[in-house]
Amino acid sequence: MSDLDEFRDMFFVECDELLEVLATGLRRMEDPLSDKETVHGVFRAVHSIKGGAAAFALTELVTFAHRFETVLDQVRSDRLKATSQVMSVMHRCSDCLSDLVSAARQQRSPDPQKSAVLLVELEGLLAPEEEAPADFGFVPITIALEEPDSTEFGEIYNIRFTPHADLYRSGNEPAALLNALRKLGEATVQIDSASIPPLKDWSAEEPSLSWQVELSHSGSKDEIATVFDFVEDCCELSIERKAAEMHPALDQAPLDMEAPTKAAPTDEGAATPSTAEGTPSARDGAAGATIRVSLDRVDRLMNMIGEMVIKEAMLSQVIRTASLNEDPDVSAGLDAIRQLAGDIQESVMAIRAQPLKLVFQRMHRIARETSDATGKPVRMVTLGEQTEVDKTVIERLVDPLTHMIRNSIDHGLEDALTRQRRGKPQEGTITLSAAHRSGRVQIEVSDDGGGIDRARVRQIAEEKGLIAPGLALTPAEIDQLLFLPGFSSKQEVSALSGRGVGLDVVRREIMALGGRVMINSVEGKGTTFSIALPLTLAVLEGMLIQLGDQTMVLPITAVQETLRPSASMLHSVGQSGRLLASRGELIPVIDLSGVFGLPRTELEADDGILIVVETDSQRRAAFRVDAIFDQRQVVIKSLEQNYGRVPGVSAATILGDGKIALIIDPEEIVLSSSSDHNRAAMVRAANG
């Protein structure tokens, strides 16, 4: 990889961070309590993208970003109010800017029609004076530099800054860099008027403006140099420490200079990516030093950790076989290896863990596009954006969440007139939230629409032959019909729905991640879709159990307690059903050997062990097993990719003796066992 390719990759990484700042800032601007700094941060993000794009001759990106920042400049100077109409255009421009960056990264041509339409809309937002002809003569201008972030003083640095013509061509501006210096401490800025040639000798191709800055800064010289990282090859720069002294506050009068307005553009406040709001910078000391590492390297490390867990289990098996487990030295050494493996695994998982913020931000765009397509006004609220999940899980969440957001808007929310008749705000609300619960991640998509019309859902399922007419179903089982392949409540095919592809895809994709999708709907109030996911797809804490001659794994997150029941605790129901009386509650007993078709024994009071589990949907059951061996970490191996789907099983693992053990899916087993044969068949069909 050449140096240019490396710099290009770095630019696009910075663009990802700046686009995140942009999207977050635009949402904050919609808050009536937002301040000017929010607008400045948004402006700086767009300007930094433009400056970097100009360095790589990305013409379409530079053109669009320039017009976008011009409108933002009018907003921050109070010449344009950030009304809902203006913010709608801004959000779509942010989406378009993201598309242009993606096209440039993939070296493909962007869609010119989309950007052209938005450029016209941006043009319409500009105040008339913005289009006045430029005055190319020398006129006095005043640039009010922003106030510094801190009043702390430190050492005095003398800085001389002389831009070359390439600095202006690349879209960078001296005023932005001087503003960035003011954020490092108290500064006095003076233009070197002696360097300005007479008007008859002036040339835009050879700018001769130069500034002298005296800066009081408590940090290092390198931190000052960071401000000029993106322009160091197109300017003359010297930074010298004068002395380490404290001094009184300096005069903060605006900077007066005489300059040709053509040679030095007057839009200000931009910063390089390293100084934009929300991105790493040299002065973010609290954040600590960071490095960028290829994800492939982290994946290889995670795979090696998984293999180490397997080898540790094999070593434990050998020690038990050799009857060395009673030796205190051997036992202590094995415990130390197990502890070390666990610590390394947690550290690697922490490296792979990423907040859901980026995925949630993409859902704002999906909501806006679906709102425009359906004509339904929508407000989207996100909660728990900083909830961390394994990167592999995050990457595979985009499509399911996209389906669910579109479904909630298209099917869940009523139109504005209907909402008004029902006493609701005309603007519907979609809430996307995430939180850690019991070792898993819970993601919820909620709407305040009309809820599920269960009579209509049942009618459609019967008409399409998805269920038998007259089948007795509970409200929860009717809701599960939404996940049947081919189910659709739309009579006409549109760009959003009507083809019978949607929630069944969501169910399959979430199940492939080892997760579950649940529905809770109240008619007239709205619907909530809940997704429960594992924190990682690599390692699972499980309980090893025996069923007949098979060893299987039960996820420890589902286990509530284990017990040997007495005769008084068990009650018969029907011909073969059993209930466990525990702490004033009757819990259904499920014989796992029978579920998996293994040789089963008659359940007696003193025969077998019961494991009380609670599923993600808060259902409880008591699993009957023959024995419990151990509790340990196991490495998850996909069963569907290597073999095929097995009912009641979510994945597989390799034990210490080299044998394969299946990982039980408590949710599916409890759900299937809670209904009669027809209902269980319906649910299994819904599960794919």
C-alpha cells in the first residue's frame, strides 16, 4: 500500500467519525435548548470533510459539502432559522453526504440526481445576500475569533503561520486554524502587514499573508502542531517556546486585518478532523492513547482464545482421567490457567465490544425515508446508544432493525388524520432502546400506533392457509402469526411491503445470532418488539448436563435454581403432565430426554434432577435431566452453517474429550411445550 493510499484510508476513517458528529449534532439542533456550539460542531464536521475531500480531488463531495456548509454558516450566524423544514433538508443532506463519502471510498460514481435535487433545495434556503456578486478589491474585514475553551495559562509559544496557495485550494481557511489555536489557550493574533504587496503586484496564485500568534498553552508543543496536521505540507509554520510564565488575561479584541476577500475566504470556524467535536484529538488527554488495529487480527486472537478454552477443558479431562485432580499443586495450577484464560477472553471481548450508537444512527435515516414514503410524520427517539455489543453482532443487526423500523411505521403507526381523531399527536413516535439484562442485550422497537388487530391477523392467516380455520389460539399465539413466512397484511405490493417478506426474515436472522424476538401489543396503544441477544457469538457460560447417553449444554443465564424434588412437590396434570410446586408457584415440568427423542425414564420423586429456568420472554419451566456435570465456558460453533437446524438447539460446542455437545435453546423448548400439538407446530413453523 502506497503512502497516498494509506492517507486516503485515514481520511475515510476520519469521515466516519465526522459523519457521526454531524448526525448527532443535527438531532441536537432540533432540541429548543441546543446551544451555538452544537451548530459550530456540525459546521466544523462538514467543513473538515470538504477540506479532506479537496486534497484527494473528490469534486462531487467537495461541491456538495461546500453548499451544505454555506447554509450551515447562515444558521450559525442567525441569518437562517433552524425550522423543522430546514432541519428536514439538513438531515437529508447529511444522508447524501454519507452516500457521497461511501461512493468515494468504493471509487464508484455517486447518484448525481439525488445530490442535484438537494443542491437546489439548499440554494433555496440561502439568504439573498449570499448570492450577491463578490467584491474582488482589498477591503478591511473583521474576523471575531471564538472564545477559548479554558482560562488556564501556561507556557508562552510564538507561532508564525504563512499559508501557501495550495492551502486555499484544498478548502482550508486560516481563520479556522486560528480559531482552533484560541481553543488551546489565551492568544494574541497579529497579521504581518509588511508581507502584503502593493495592489498592483498582488496575485491570487502567490498569497503572501502571514500571521504572528502569541499563545499561552499549558500543554506541549506537539499539541499545538496537531492543529496544523492537515495543512503542514502547504504552509510555512514555526512554533517556538518563549518562556514558562503566567500572565494576566490578554486583550480579546477581534482581529482586524486587510486582505483580499478573493484570496482568503471568510467562512470561519472550521477545524481539521482531529479538532472536530466528538473526534479524538491530541488534547483529549483523559481519553488515553489509542491505536487502530485490523479487525481480522482481533478475530484471529478471539479464535485462539476459543481454542485455548477448549484445550483447557481437555487438560481438565486428562487430569481427572489420571486421578490427579486431588493433587493440590495440579489443582491450583489448573485453576490459575482457567482464571488467566477467562481474563484474556474478557479483555479481547472488551476490545471487540462497540456501542450500538452507529447502528441506531442509521435507523434515524431509515425512519426519515420510510416517513417520506408513507406520508406519516414520525419522530424517532433512541435510548441506550452506548450499550456495548460484540462487533459481529452489531454488523448483523442492521437488516433486522431496518425491517422492524419500517414495519412499525408502515403497519403500526396510523396516518395523521386517524391519530388526530383518536386524540393522539399527529406525529407518531418510534422508540429504539437498548440495555444489558441478565448477561444479554435487550433491544426494543416500540411505536405508539394502533397496536395489533388480532382479528384481522387471524383472518389473513386463515385466508392464506397458514393456519387451520377455527384453531384455538391465545392472543400471544396470534401475535406469533406475524412471523410466519408469507404473512402480509398489505393487499397491494409497494416499495415497503406487501410481498410477504419481512418479520419472518427478522426472526430467522435474530435466531441465527442466538437471539429471540418477542411481541407485546396493546390495542390502541402501540406495539413493542423485543430482541434478546447474546453479548458475543464466541463464548458461552454453560451448565453441562446428561440426558440419557448424551452430554448437552444449558446456558447458565437461563438457570434459576437446581433441585431434587420430593414427592410432595410434584403434581400430575392430565395423562402425562407434571407440575412442580415451588415457593407458592406451579411450574410445568419438561422432560428434556423426551423432547430430544432420547431413551426416557419414568419421573419419580427421587429420580432425576430438576433445573428451573426462566426464558427471555419471562416464561418459567423445570427441565428434568439425568445429571449435572459441571459449569464452564464453552466455545460456540454454528450448527446451521455446519449441519442444519435442530429444533430446541441453538448451537454446538466441543468438549474437553473432543466430543460434540449440543447447546439447548430454553426459549424454543418452553414455547413448544406450552401448547398442544397444533400450536407447537404453528410456533415451530414461525421459527423457520
